[in-house]
Amino acid sequence: MAHLRSRRLRALALPAGLALTASLGILPGASASAAPQVSAAPQVATDGPNLAYVVNTSADHRTIASVKREISRAGGTVVIAYEKIGVIVVHSANPEFGKQIRAVRGVQSAGATRTTPLNAAATTDEGSPEYISAARAAATTSTASGVEPLEANQWDLRAIGADKAAKINPGSSKVTVGVIDTGVDDTHPDLAANFSASQSANCVGGVADTTPGAWRPYNPAEDYHGTHVAGEIAAARNGIGVAGVAPGVKVAAIKVSDPVNGLFYPENVVCAFVFAADKGIEVTNNSYYVDPWLYNCLSDPDQKAIYDALNRASLYAQSKGTLNVASAGNSNDDLDSNALTDASSPDDSTAVTRTVDPHKCFDVPTQLPGVVTVAAVGVQNVKSYYSSYGKGVIDVAAPGGDKFQIPDTPDKNGRILATLPGNTYGYLQGTSMASPHVAGVAALLKSAHPWAGPLALQALLKAEADNPGCPDKVYDSTGQLIDATTCKGGQRVNGYNGFGIVDALDAVKK
């Protein structure tokens, strides 16, 4: 992937009947009153770029039917309506469509999900993969019974006790982690046994396609990210290659990356959250941020509509029993600061440098309510040099790799080793790699406590985490050790680790 991205936040899961109300209630400036009805057919221009939009309404059939009629009158075409959450995905070439549809009675927010025409999402890994060939993996043998051939290089499993946890409870096959990502190569021998095809789909365009294989990467050489994430979570203990954090659970693939530019557009992710919820997926992993805006500012009508649509979808998933886990991002940003510089948005056209307040401009899905926000550490249990942070924002931390923190392993590689498409393996680093460790531990917790819903699972994740506190020194992007003056908080909760580094062994023992 050519693009490098960022993520963050947390909140409370709500009962199904309250989810939509809460999603609207948290939006600053949201109005409870209806806009005036458009009384005359608007002048519809059709010579603009064909863009995608999300139109958010109250979740009742009559309002949605009325808004659909106005969408057509304004020159829009409905792609799909998620009536349960009041989100309608629309395509329109009318350059005034957003303005016109926001004036329609029943429309609570509406905006474009991209800044360039259709057919003209990105991930949080940092750097390119370093491959280990299938031949090398096959030739590698372990010296201990029950240890996978390449496991000696998986320092991350030992760091959170996942190797020991697997001997007690490797996770239940009744628990599924949905990998919302670039697709998963389910033919990989380390993933095939644990893959759930019945819970997998391609959500590109906003509509779920469950055709067999539709969830696989478009271009395996570039779309390796989802396969790596899936292996970190649930690579089987089968005597082949590597092991996952929860090698007994299922993984499903929900592909959301655009085949043209690799971006993760909002309508794709809305589809993924709703699909995961309706398919009974217990945990989703989200190692990306939703394009085209790194931060969605509620003062902008387009960005507010994106936030609203994704918030509705995420809260719907939580109300159905799904815990959403997301990476905090690789910008080394303080997500609790008063101002950040965003020089990458919009990333589907010409980026413009802007200053944003992360308390008012949100990176989604990681800053959505109820989402577990994950920071990255290296083998020394110290914040990875690239990882974003923030007191009160980061929930937990996990191994994401750090090329400057070198483990005592055969490869001496500080990044994370996992599966890649085409029966291969390789190293990656990023908060993209930290998030699936947390998703895997959450799956172990769900296996040990089947009664636990999203709110309980999040509390258990925090309770079982081990917090080393703020370090004295951290690495900067050049590999130099510097004072860790940006870490705020203490031993119990701080901006680098949140409530601590997750502990797989405690997850299955306590």
C-alpha cells in the first residue's frame, strides 16, 4: 500500500433501542428540529463529478421513503438504504446535491464521501513487508513440541503470554473476529481451517457481495494487509508457519478497500459494520482510517455526515453484540492535544494542510464511541516510535513492532511476523499490527466469558492489561532515544498505554 494512515478513541455500548438516539445526541450542534420541506423540484445539474454521498435520516420507513423521493428529485441514485440505522448511500453527478438534500425535511446530515469522481481506504502499517518464503518456512523446524516452525521469531506472542494461553484455552470456534480490511487470502494453509466464509463479504461500494471468494485481495502483491492481520489473530497451531494470538477462533474477511486507489471509503465501512453485526461477528478489527479525511471535523457538513453515518453503523454493531477494535494511527500524534496538523487530507485528491482540534475533528473509526483504541509498543514494552497516543484516548496497547527495539530472536527483527497472501509470511510494523493482538485477546475473553457483551469485553480488556507506566526514554523516528516527556498519566492509566498492554494469559486464566 502506498498510503500510510492513522487512528484512535473509545466509549460505551448501548442497548439496541438507544443506539440511534445516542449516535445523534453526541453530535455537537445537531438539531432536533426538522428542516423545511423542499416544496418545488430543484434545478438539477448533472454536469458535475459523479460522487458518492451518505444521507442520514431518522430510522423510520416513512421518513426514509420520503427522503428517497427527494434524492431522486435532486438528481441522486440510491445505492442502498440501511433503514435500521437511517443511512442511505447515494450516487449523484449534481454538484449541488449535498446542499439541496440537506434542506429536505427528515434529513439530519448529508455529505460527499469523497472529493474525486467515482472510479477516478488506507491502512496503518508502517513501511513495506519483509517476506519469508514458503520454502524457508517449510524448511524451518521448531525444537519444542507444540511450537510452530516460525514461532521463535514471534516475540509478540511471548510478550503478551499468548503462547502459554494457547495451552489453556486457544479460543472457541464459536467466536469470530471480522477483519475489516483489504481482503484475506483464505486459501493460506495457516488460515484455511479457521476461516468463516459464511461471515465474509466484499463491501466495496456500500453493498455486501457474498459471492465465494469476493472477500479475497484484488491484488495480493499490494493488498497483503488483511491477510497479515488475520494471521496475527488466528493463524492455526497446525505445525505450519506461525501461530495467532487466538488460534482456535474463527476469522472472517470483510473487504472494504477500493480496487482503484486502495482507499477505505465511508460507505464501504458502514456496510462492513452492519454486515458484521447481522452475521453475529463478536469482534471486528479495524486497522485503517476511513478516507478521504484523516480527521472529520463536525463543522464541515460533508465530514459531519461521514462521522454520523459511521457512528450509527458502529453503535448498531455494538447493540447487536459486536466489539469494534481499531488502531490508533502512525502519526505519533498526541490525540488529546488542542491542535494537530493534518497535511494529508483529502487523500483522494489534493491535500491541504490544516490545523485541527482532535476533540472536534475525529479520526474514524478509532475515535467513535465504544471503539477500543489501540496504541503500539515494541519488544521493550515501550511505545513504538510511530504510534499515536493521548491520555484519555488510548484504551490499551499491544505489540505492533518497532524496528529500533530489537528482540533476541533468530531473525533479530523487531517487527511483527504473520501470514501474507500466496502461502508466504513476512514482517510488518504499525498500530495496524497492535490492533489485531487486542482483537485476538478480546476473542479469548469472549471464549472464556461467552456472556460478555461489548461493554463487558472492553472492561475485561482493561482489567487484564498490565501497565508498565510511562518510560523514561522513547525512540524517535531516527532511532535516537529521547526523553518521554509526552507521556501523561501514571502507573494505572497513561497516554502511551491507556490501561496497559493486553495480557492473553490473564484473559484465559482469570
